Amino acid sequence: MTDRAHSLTVVLERDTRDDDLEPLLTAIRQMRGVVGVEMNIVDPAAYAHETRAAYRTGGILMAVLKALGEGGAAKVLHALEGVEPRSTL
């Protein structure tokens, strides 16, 4: 038996202007079985949170790469001290 889906979620690589997305939205609306298509407008607070998280992650990755280049696992563990685990939803 196969699974059945009730919706699809598409995540864009970066925030995109709504007028640039209109041809895609129109094409999806024309597909058989589609009853609705909705665009999610960028929330400035979410954007700020995502940007800060990406910045912190980049810093952590740079520290890990530097530690690997300087001496291996022990230095990597030291570089990761104080990094908080991701919260679960």
C-alpha cells in the first residue's frame, strides 16, 4: 500500500520577490488536483533569527576547521566547548 499526501511544502533557497514567483504559482494552480496555492510572506523577525543562526553556525564551522588543521580531535572538542545543542520543537 502506498502513502497519500495532502500537501506539498517548497522551501526557497533565498527570499524571492512575489512578482518573480507568480509564474511558478500560476503553473502550480493549473496542475490537476491542486485546490490552493499560498505564498508565505517573509517575517522580519524570522529572517533576523535565521541570519543570526547562520552567522553563529558559520563561526562554529570555522573554529572546527581551524582546530582540525591545527591538531585534530582534541582541539575540535575544545573549539566546541560552550556550543549549545539545538532546541527541539
